[in-house]
Amino acid sequence: MKLVCVLLLTVASLGCGYGSMHNYNMMTGTSVQMSQIVPNTATAGTAGFMLTVNGSGFSSNSVVYWNSMPLSTTFISGNQLIAGVPASEVAMPATVQVYVNSNGMASNMMKFTVN
């Protein structure tokens, strides 16, 4: 009887874990999309700048993320956001993933290159 209970608990735990991950993947939905980031490159060691994000599905609570770090974001319209990128984030050469989170939905990612 104990073995049956342990097996049932194990299956239930695995099921919950799968369900949680499955729900997360669904949250990276298709209703928030980035089509362009301007600029998409910077020279290492330059000053901070404003990043323009064009796309669709943005809302007043949308936030631009820079390698999983939220940036100070200004909502312009459902198709455009502006985010402040501090100089410390472009101090060294790197490839950065940029995405938008809006109403709990994550957009596609775009690469930003710091040369």
C-alpha cells in the first residue's frame, strides 16, 4: 500500500511540474510581438541611450527587458515603446536578448549587439 501511495505522489508531482512548465510556455504567446529595435547595435563604452521598440500588442503596463533585466519603459502606443538603457549595460562587448512583457505575456526576443 505504501508503494502505491509513493508512486501516486510521484506521478502527481511530475504531473504538476509538467503542467507548470507547459503553462509557462503558453505564456510566451503570440499577442505581443516585436518587429524592430532601434538602434540594434552600440559601441562598448558609449553613453546610455533610448531604445525604441516597434511591434504590436503593447499596453501601458508593458516593460522592455534587457537580458531579463527590466528597463524603465515609456508607453508611446500599442505599436511602440521607448526604454532607457543605462551606460553600464553597454560598457563591455556582448550580445543581449531584448523582449517585452505585457500583461503577463512575453514577446519574441531580438538580439542587440554591443561591439
